[in-house]
Amino acid sequence: MSGKSYTPVRITTIKAERTVPFSVYIHFKEQYLEYVKPGMSIEKDKYKKLRRQKITKFYILDEHEGSYQQFLDSFLEQTLNSETASVEEKAEAVTGQSETALDRMGDDPGNETNFDMTRKAAKNLQKLIFENPEALSRVFGQDSDASPIIQHSINVAVLAIKFAQRKKISEEDIDWLSTAALMHDIGVMQFEKDDQQLFNKPKAELTPADKIKYYEHCKGVVQLLAERPYINAQVIELIESHEENLQGSGPLKKAKLTPAQEILSLVNAYDKKILTKEITPAAAIKELMIDELGNYNLELLNDFKAFLKEQKVI
Ligand SMILES: [Fe+2]
Ligand SMILES: [Fe+2]
């Protein structure tokens, strides 16, 4: 056994035919095998084969984290600014970064590097969504190999970013909202496996005991994050209040929400409906308009429905 430690990275963040300045490993039969040597790149065919084999993660050495982040920053900058890259390629690069950041946040939510990566992912999601009108429908509801919590977090982020812009939320508030949206359920990732099942249960089926347990995800980890000086208070408050509603029946019984908080809560409730009840986006908005009446401003609910139509989500 060597004393080396490895960090997972989504394979979509290491493209084919791109020189990597560090070693890239695959995890196979309890071993880390060097798959790409520094200064080399992955051939296109090999890369496609890995994807067909449903290999989703590579590993890098912890000590190469800085080099990986630099590599990823320039890959994303080039891809997002490229005139030849398709919207799919742009979306894949950005979601790969978001998924990697959230994987890590799940493992170590109090780590500053993981937070920095999440901030960057949130900024790139905004750039993707604002500069490419078709990107939202490409990313939202996309079936990826990430866990349901991570897919949900990305869905909530892209809907919240675009809907907040339509609702004339300031650029700065959208920026914090995008970060909070990505991070909002990292508390669930801290649960034991059994308790994580609560995430898949429709809200109406949660027993009082289930609710007590489940709503802990808006408390424990939030306190840990709040102690971190590098995390803005707005982000903390957004995460903390994402299960609240205007009737005060959320875990913290808050009945007053800022416009950005109300948007995050609404978008979260909407995507959770699709996920937990396994219904279509169109069926989910119908149910939401009935079940959540009074929990959000009626005007906001109506605008959200109109927005989903404009974006061709329903
Ligand atoms: Fe939640
Ligand atoms: Fe959520």
C-alpha cells in the first residue's frame, strides 16, 4: 500500500485529445492504475469506450489538485467561449464541473477548495444559461450518471438562474442564488444510506418522524457552513430556507422569504415533485399549482408556469 491519496474527478471534465499535465488514474479491482501519463492525452476511441463502459470517474493525486483546477478552468473557458463547440459540449463540460464539485462537497462540505470549485461551477452554469438560450432544456431533466441528489441540485440551479433573471432579480443575487442552489441539499448527502432514502419519498408520504429526520438537512450542515468565513451569509440563508414557504410550515417556520429565497424554495419543490412522484414536468406543474397554493405568491406560481412554457420544459 502506498500512502498516496486520490480524489475523484468526473471523466467529462477530462476531455479526449486534450493534454493533461498530471497523471490520471482509473480505479479497478481495488487498485489505482495510471491511465494517462502527464503530458499525454486520451485518444478519442478509448474515451468513447470508457463512456460506453459507464466509467464515470477518473482519479487524480491529491497533490495535483491545483494543476487539475487550472486545467479545468482553461478547458471551461475555452469551451464556453468557443464558436465551434456545440451547446451539448458546453453543457456537458459545465455539468461535469458541477457534478465533480458536488461529489466533493458531499464528502467534505467544510472544505474551502470544494466550495471554490462549487462557486466556479455556479458561475459557469450562469454563463452557459445566459449565453445559450437552448442550454436550459438541454441540462434540465437530463439523465446523467450522477446521483439523483446531484442531478436534482443541477436542475434546481439552472431553473433558478433563468427564472430569477425573468423575475428581474439582481445579477449579484442571482450569483449567490446559483451557488446556494447547487449546494442546497448537501445536508442530505451527509445522511446515512438508509436516511438518504427519504430524499426519494413524496412530501405527502413523509411521516412526522420522517419529517423530523429529513429536515435536519436544513440545519446541521448549515451551521458548519455558517462558521466558514469564506461563505457569504446570503448563501447560508438561501440554503437554510430552501424548504420554507409563506405559510410558515417549513422546518424553521419562517413565513417571510426574500424574492430569491422564494424562487429557490419553489423551484426545489417543483423538481422534487418530478423526482419523487416520477411524473412529467407538465404533470408536476399542475400538481404544484394545487398542492402549493398559499405556500408561494400566486403571481410567482403563474409566472413560473409561463416560464416553463417559454423554455419548452412543459
Ligand atoms: Fe432539501
Ligand atoms: Fe432539494
